[in-house]
Amino acid sequence: MFTLPDPLHPAIVHLPVALSLLAPFVALAAVLALARGWLPARAWVGVLLLQALLAGSAWAALETGEEQEERVEKVVGKAPIEAHQDAAERLLAIAVAGLVVSAAGLLSGSAGRYGRMASVASNAVILVAALAVGHSGGELVYKYGAAQAYGQSAAGGGALSGAEIGAPETGRPARADDDD
């Protein structure tokens, strides 16, 4: 039986970041292929669908993050979470704007050409916004310890020891050739 991860947010957040990395290159490749006549103009629909998936995944990441906010705030505090949420909201707004710009690429003639070129540029801006969200999310986890909100320590009131999370007692990371 399939069950969704709990919390869902960490499982979803990587999709908009990955799509943000991919989208500028796909849009640029499509612009070049269309300009050289290698693809028909209707092929731009693929870029538009990628943009829609990017915007939709950014929305899903924002929503699932808001569901986890109170719990993580108990461990991290309000300011870093608000900075991350602000960055996520900017990404969503820019991704939706990028979707509209990409839709202009479906127009015929010079309007469509300009729309497609603008889409490449907007995807570069989306990438920068996604990297900012990813950076602030990484800080929440690795600098502020947000993951502790989901460990046994969240209920018991203390950090998990190395033994509790399966780390070796040697004080160094486990290696594949370590004996059990």
C-alpha cells in the first residue's frame, strides 16, 4: 500500500528546484530548434507544460511548508522560517509570471518569438529565486536544526544521540568497510 511521506514538504521541495534548473535549458533549446525549423511552432507547448509543472510544484511546496510551519517553529524560531516562506512566495509569484510569459510564446509571428525569448530570460530569474528558496531551506535544516521537529526529540525534549539515529559510536562517519 502506498502512503505519502510525513512530513510531505521535504519530499516535494526538490521538484520545483529541479524543474527550475531544467527549464532555462529546455526553453533555450526549444527557441533554437524553432528558429532553425527543427520543430514546429506547436512544440512550444512542451515548454509551457514544463512551466505549468514548475509553478504547480512551487505552489505545492509552499502549501506543504505552511502545514509544517508551527511544528518546525518550535525548534527553529520564527525569523528563519519567515525568511524561507518569503523566498518561497517570491518563487511562486515569479513562476506564475514565467508561465504567463511562456504562454506568449504560443503567439504567432514576432509576438511569439519575443514571448519565447522572454521565457528564456524569465526562467533565468526563476532559477535564481529557486536557488534562494533552496538555500534558506537548507539553512533551516542544517544550520537551525529544523529536522529535529520530526525526530524522537520533538516528543522527548532532547537531541537524538548517534546511537539513536544509527551512527557509529566511533565519532566518525560510517564507512562501507566498517565491521559490524
